Amino acid sequence: MDVIGPLQLRVMKYIWKKGPSTVHAVHDALNDEAGAPKLAYTTILTVMRNLAKRGVLEQTAQGRSHLFTPRVDEQTYKTDILVQVRNDLFGGKVKAMLDFVQSTPELSKRRKV
């Protein structure tokens, strides 16, 4: 599986947390996030349709709107991406990847949330 972009990931995080959602629900939720730039409805629609084309979401007609359901759960996505990073950047070696994370201050520091 390919890495998805930052806005696509925001959409997926919402859907993974809330479950099957309409574009309207995702649009409202993302625009309600503190400090986040306001996004057009059509932008979210395009992002969600693109995720459906990539097989990450399933799009189902529901009356006049569409319901988008995750086809990939969050755990599977994270695992697939980490496997790809391990294989592509660290020659398939978990120890090399973990050593890199541990020895890189920007990665090993705890972030205050």
C-alpha cells in the first residue's frame, strides 16, 4: 500500500475513529479542528473519491449522498507503511530501523501534545 497524503490521512483518521461517514460529516469535522485551515466541500469530496479509487475507502450511494466506509483499517495501514519503510529504507532489517529511530533525537523525543 502506498503512503497517503496529509489531507487524506486526516480524512482517514476521522473515518477510522467515527466509522462510515458522509462527505458532509467529514467536511464539518475537519473544518471544526482548531487552527486548521478551512477546506471547501469539493476538496473533501475529491479527496474521499480519490481514496475510494485507490481502494482505501468504499463509496456507497445512500439516497442523495454517499457513505464512505474504510476498506483498510488503521492497524493494517500502519503496519503496511512500516513494512514498506523497513524494506525500502532499511533493507528489510527491523533492528536497523529501530536503531535509527532510537539514535535520531527528532524521532526518539516525546512530543508534548
